[in-house]
Amino acid sequence: MASSSDHPQDPADSRVCTPGDEGPVTVSISRRVKPGREAEYEAWISGVIDAAGEYPGHLGTSVLRPGPTTDHEYVIIYRFDTYQNCQQWEQSTLRKTWLDKLAGLTEGAAKTHRGTGLEFWFDLPELPAHQPPSPAKMALVLIVVVYALIMGIHALLQPWLSVLPAWLQTLCVVAGQVVLMTYVVMPRVTRLLKNWLFKH
């Protein structure tokens, strides 16, 4: 059996979150798997995804298999709704147990990347290790998108919204805006503008 020294652990891999971060947290961890150990690593992935899914606030996990866009590494991308819930998973004994099972399966140190706050809206799974866009670019895009969505929702739903009390009108507009931004608009806008957004 391979010893734990066969798998040098990146310190950032055992504690990815930093105190003071707010909002949803997206973490990507890239690892290079030793030739011939891919099947074992994919079995490990299935197990650790199930384990993370048992923790409060877990929003899902994606896996990118080795290819040109990932520098031929496996990338695990997981999301939690808050820093506190992410930390609970990061610091758990269960996660440490799963990390210990990586001994002998990977080579080199894991590479980690964390996104919080505005970066949540600019997540591109195919660019897991890239630096996020600058705050100015993110703010500019969000101002335009939020304004366009609010105006569009108001225009389309005005006949139905007009009979509701003001607080319920606002709730409907905000709910529609957030859902559209999360699942429809921002993934497409980010992909469309990625050459400009991620240019540093």
C-alpha cells in the first residue's frame, strides 16, 4: 500500500475558504492522476461527491475530465451556499478521510481556486483555474444585466403586477430577476464576453 508521502497535500486543499467571505462559494480543485489509476480516481470522485452532498448548503458538484482546457487534469468543482457551510465540509473528519484515500492515486500538489461574492455570477466550468474578472468589469456587466432584466420583467408582467400590492410586485420582480440571472442570462453573457472578462 502506498504511504501518505506519495501524495503531497497542498495546504490550500485542506482549508480552501477564508474567514470574512460572504455569499455562495465555488471551489475548484485540480489534480493530475497517475497513469493507470484513472478508474480508481473516478471511483474516489463518486464517493467524495456523495459525502459532500450530505452537508448543509451543498449546491452541487461538477467534474471535468482531463483535456486541453483543464491542462489534462481532473477538476472537481463544488459549491456551497455560504462560507460557513463550505467550511463545515472543508474541516470535516469525513473529508479528511476521503483525502487520505488519494494516497498513491495522484502526482504533484493539488491546485485550488475559490470564488465568492460577485464571482458567483461569472462562473465558467471550462475555465476552472483562471483568475476571476476584475471587480470593475463584473460590476459593469451586472449593472447592465440587472437593469435590462428589471425593465423587461416590468414590461412583460405589468398587466398582472399592477393588481398586486407594491411589496409583492417587488418580490416577484426580484425573484424573476435572480432566477433568470442564475440559470439563463449570466451563463450565456459570461460565455459571450469571456475573452474580454478574463483578459488581464
